[in-house]
Amino acid sequence: MLYLHLRKKVKSKSMNIILFDDTRRDNLRPLTFMRPIADIRFGILTIREKWERYFGIPTSTLTEPYLSIKYPVVKKPDNILINGAICPTPELVAAIKALKPNHALVRKENIFAMRIAEEALHNGSDSYLQSVEEVETSFECLEISNTWDIFALNEKAIHEDFMLITNGRKSQNLSNTNRFTGGDIFIEEGAVVEFATLNATAGPIYIGKKAEIMEGAMLRGPLAICEHAAIKMGAKIYGATTIGPHSKIGGEVVNSVLFGYSNKAHDGYMGNSVLAEWCNIGAGTNFSNLKNTYDSIRIWNYPGQTFVNTGLQFCGMIMGDHSKCGINTMFNTGTVVGVNCNIFGSGFQRNFISSFQWGGTAGFVNYDLKRAIKVAEAVYIRRDREFSQVDKAIFEAVFNLI
């Protein structure tokens, strides 16, 4: 296929790809408090992983200073800067490769990509933007501008990633303990799938390396279960859903995206929602995703400091990294929860909870930073990960932003 040809053709030792954040990162809060836009999972892969597969080389990031300690930018004599909010296509990759020095690929005032010399990047400002020559393009590609785009556009993203990942490769066979229909089912090496039901008639199903689909699970595509993820017994997963790496899922999930290392391991309903990393949803928790009036749903917007209309009839919750909720928690339509929150209590929670909050319907208090770090360290240990000094520094920086 065309994209495989492009990947071989563009690979070059002299090429340097930098994925940059534009002003959309503020609209994508709280999901961008702890990461650049390019590290948002959308479809099967993160946006960064998509670009790296097309170009065949590692990328670096131009982002907020406090995130640069974890995501440092790498500058070389000849740099191609690509907008981290957009997803690659074969045609777009070809156009980016053809960019001349000091030229930018633009569509409707949004910069898709630029080719910039190293000296222009060294002065620490974006003054080079004033001198680039713009090349207008009409390319259509997936891009995320708001938090709800991640689940609303996830079906198309799964389809594109499925083709990119599986082209020319052979899936593991499904054992005869399973029931399945539809042709686009791909199972990576080491995945365990037994006594499950898989329906890929509405879209592909991708199961990553060493993922486990337990007995009685019912999966309906388009669906991505990433590496080391676990789907618990009797779970009901509808498309278009992405379960990120090392996540554990039970109950009922519809059209939602979990970035990774997050758990909704018990019964309860989650629909049209996005969970960042290291979140934990208590048993029996339910997310409302539809108003009884069937009106379009409004959701909190960080830069505007107000609620904005999504234009969607279905919208559940957006939850930032390291946030958790207790058993039987109830979330209303269009709820936004920041990073490092601990939420509990009966009744519907408020539909915007800022970062580092502890409490619920009876009221909130600020979540102590040292306590939040201690919890994060314990959670990392459970997954054989180290909560580093860099992670602590980012925690402190985000805490100081609120």
C-alpha cells in the first residue's frame, strides 16, 4: 500500500521530526496537563506513534517548559515541525516531505507543518513564524481540537490505525472456545482470548500483545484493546472504544477512550468518555452520557473558564490523570474532572471538578501535593514502574497552575 512505500522513502538520518503543541492544548485540558498533545491516544496509537510509524524515525516535542523535562526537544540543522494535534495520511506525509526550507503547510490558518533551520529554533521564541512562507493545502485529515473529539472521532481513528498496523501481517488464530463474526479481527502475539464473543461486522477489533480477554466478555467493533490490557469476565464493550495499555475493564463501556494504566474493573456504565492515565473508577460507578431532555451537552472549557456547547447529544466524562472515584459514584452528563482528584459520596457530582480536589457532594478540600505524590508512588509500584523525580516535578508544576 502507499503508506508503506512512503515510510521507506522518507526515512533519513538527516531528517528530524519535532511535534509541536499549538493553542489547542488549552482546549484539550485536563488531558494535556501531564502530556503534549501528540501523546494523546486516539484510535489504537498515540498521535506520536502514528507519525513515527509513517516516518520510521523517533520524534521529539516542542511543548510547555514544565513538560520539556520529560519531553525534551531535539534540534538538528534541518527540522520538520509537525502539528501534534493532526494525524498523518500518506498524502500529507508526502507533502510534508516535499516542503522547502522556511515554508509552512497551512489549512484555514492552522499550521500543519513547517521546515525550519536549527538557528531559527535556538533563540527560544517563535519569531520564525513571522518569516515562513505559507503553502495553502486542502488536505483532509483527522485532528483533535477539543476533548470530546477524542471519542467522537475515535471510530475513524481506529479504522485508520488498524490498516496501518495490520497491513501485510497475519493475526494469531482465535481458539474454538470463542464465538466471532466479521472479518477484521487481529490478535497480536501473546494475547489470550478464550470463551469470548467478538463481533467485527460494524468495525475492526484489534487485540494487542499479551492482552487478556476473559471468559464471557462481549466485544463489538470498532474496538482496540492495547497491549497488556485486561477485559474482565462478562464485560460488555461497544465501539468505538479504545482500551489503552495495562488498563483493566469490566462492566459496560461504550464509545470511550482510556489512554493507559487506568482501571474501570467492575460493574457500572461508562459511555462517550475519555480517561487519561492512572485513573481508577470505583465499583458500581455510572456515567450519564445523555440528558433526559435530549439537548446537546455543554462541557467545561479551560481557556474560556465557562461551559461550552459540544453540539453532541451523547457526552459522558473527561477525566485527567491520576484521578479516582469511590464506589457507587454518579457522574452527570458532560462532567470534567481535573488531575489528581479523589471523588466520593452519594448523589450526582458537580459537572466540573478542578485539579487536586478531595471530596464530593458534601464539599471539596484541596488535595495535599505531598499526599498526591505518595499515592502516585504507590500506584506506580503496583505496576512495576518508578515514579521519578521528573514525574514529581511535573506534579508540582501542574499543582502550581491551579
